[in-house]
Amino acid sequence: GMKLDVEVLRYLSKDDFRVLTAVEMGMRNHEIVPAELVDRIARLKHGGTYKVMKNLLKHKLLHHDSSKYDGFRLTYLGYDYLAIKTLVNRGVFTAIGRQIGVGKESDIFEVATEDGTILAMKLHRLGRISFRAVKTKRDYLMHRSSYNWLYLSRLAALKEYAFMKALEEHGFPVPSAVDCNRHCVIMSLVQGYPLVQVRELQNHDTVFETIIGLIVRMAEHGLIHCDFNEFNIMIDDNEKLTMIDFPQMVSVSHRNAQMYFDRDVECIFKFFRKRFNMSFQENTDECDESDSDMNENGRPCFSSIAKSAGSLDKELAASGFTRKDQDEIEKFTECGGEKDSDSDDTENLDGACFPDDCGANISDSESLQPVDLQELSGVFGDKEDDMEGNQHSC
Ligand code: ADP
Ligand code: MG
């Protein structure tokens, strides 16, 4: 796992963060930010920017890259500290504890609030995926524009936060969404374990039916989880369930919705058959037009549910996650992810861009505006919330 320490925030000075933020701004339209641009944005006196950059390099918050031209980029660690500082300044938490989860594209830590409450912090890490998995995406990247992994990770966090909040408001068993900034989501800590770790259940029938019921009820609200499996369902000692992990969710109006819905359902059937020896019929029957809720093999029928499905779109927009954001992120997070990819060829890219594919041209994305130096003057005041000026409010 990786080390994160709130104490580091103490020995990183105001100037350190100013320069770190300047690099972040530069990365809106530069894969690698030339030192002179960092200096022009940060505007520290007497060449201070260069001294500070040395310090940031030493702490691995910046990466020096001279492969194409000379410049700097944020590392994920640097991005982590920007988000953490912002959230600490907001009073969301005051300390970071142990790492409690390592996903394919996330790291999860415990954090503590001032009154001692423990929360969960999820740091999204898009781009930290196997090269095999990224291959199909590369085709897209080569033919379209270049994308910035920091930007995509931020979008994933915003999406997760928005969906979690909307699901919570509709009474679904999900972690309580507390706050988010950049690529970081703060939520309540779920008691219990991922279902995949559970060998025995008191009431496997009840748990099974509850889970299928959740898939159906989400679809009735217009949503498909898309990665609904034993890794993303938490269960406690009383066999109470909590769903987690929402960056890949899609609407029931998505062109592949039927397939994603059926896949989520089949995942659960398969797991309960294998792990708890429950017997089910093979799913040989299609759902027909007869509007029944279930087919002859006991599978819920997507078509009849989708007909009268509600929509959570409004609630999502209220959290700052737009339709356009959804379209953007769907290009990169294949619904359901690459469940079978393993870690042997996983590389931590530890930076913003996928090496070959991120050029300086990201101008066709509205969310990544070129840095306008005129507009920037005044961004760095003396206020505590300096750090938030250039981000989604989330
Ligand atoms: P990924 O997208 O990388 O799969 P997840 O959201 O599924 O990330 O989280 C990975 C693991 O971290 C989970 O399997 C779970 O063990 C743990 N985890 C995630 N969120 C929480 C939470 N709110 N409370 C407790 N543990 C969590
Ligand atoms: Mg997961």
C-alpha cells in the first residue's frame, strides 16, 4: 500500500502548496508543465518557484519529465495532498489512518474527524490499470484527443459521490456520502466485510433475495450498478448489506442496459450457487413481452422493469454531475470494468497521463480550459480556501 500522512501537511509550506496548485493548473492544458509556466502562475518572488519545485520533487509530489520537452507534472501523491489539504481545511477530517482497501483503480483509507469519528476516504486512480485492459481504450485515445488521468479520476470521484448521495436519499443501503474534492470521496465507514470473504451465512436465502431485490429496485429508479458482485457488497455480523463502488453505474436507457442488468443478476446467481450451494435453474428462458416480473427460470425481467423506471438524473445534476460528465467517463470506464484482469501486468503510472497518448492538445474538452493568466491573477489570495478555486465544487 502507499503511505499518506497528514503530518506532511505541516512541513509543506504555503509556498509549496502554491506551486503544487500552479502545476495542477498548468496541467489543464499541458501534459508536462514547463518550469517557466509554473513560475508565471505561482508568481513567487526571487525565483522562489524553482527552489520550491526542488523540494516537491524530493517529496515525490512532482515528477520531472524531459522525454518530450522539459517540465513537471503532478504525481498521484501530489494530487492526493492537494485534495487532502482542501478537505482538512474544510474541517472534514483531521487525521489519516490505515489503508483498508486496494482496488484496481482506487486506494481506500480510514480518516478521523475532530470528534474521533472514523470515515472512509476513497482516492480514485484511473489509469492504474493493466496495459491489457487499457488497450481498447488506447484506440480511442489515439483517435480522439488526449486525456488527463487526473481529470478522469476527478470525474470518477464526482460521479461516485453524486450516485452515492442520490441512492442514499432514496433509502438504498449505501455509505453516507460526506464530501468530495478532486479525485477523493469521503464517506461513512461500513462495518463488516466484502461478501467475497464470507464462507457461511445464517440465512443465505434472505441475503440472496435482498441482493436481487436491490438490483431490481435500482432499475426501478432508472439505474444499473454495472459491477454488482461479491466484491462490492459489504455484509456485517447481522447479515445487513451495504452496496459500494459506483463510478461505473449507468442509466436503464443506456444502449447496453439489458446486457449490464442481466450480467449483474447472473453474477449474483453464480456466486450463491458456488459459495452456498444454492440451486437455480440455468437461465434458458428469455423475458417475453408478457410484462411479467420474472421469467420461468426465476430471473428478474429487465424489459418490464425498465418500462416504468423512474429517473435519478435530477438528483445527480444537483450534486454537480452532468449528462456530459457521464458521457465523458463512459468512454473510459467500460461498464463493469475488467473483472478478470489481474495484477501481474499492472503498472502504477504514478502520474497524470498514459505515456504515449497524452499530448498537449486537450482543447476539445470543455471541462479542461486552457490556463488564462489574466484570469488567474487573484486566484492566490490569503484565504484558507485558495486551493478550491479551480475545481468542481462537488
Ligand atoms: P474499487 O473501485 O477499487 O473496487 P471499492 O469502492 O470497491 O473500490 O473499495 C475497495 C475495497 O475497500 C472494498 O472491497 C472494501 O473492502 C473497502 N471499502 C470501500 N469503501 C468502504 C467503506 N465505505 N467502508 C469500509 N470499507 C470500504
Ligand atoms: Mg470494488
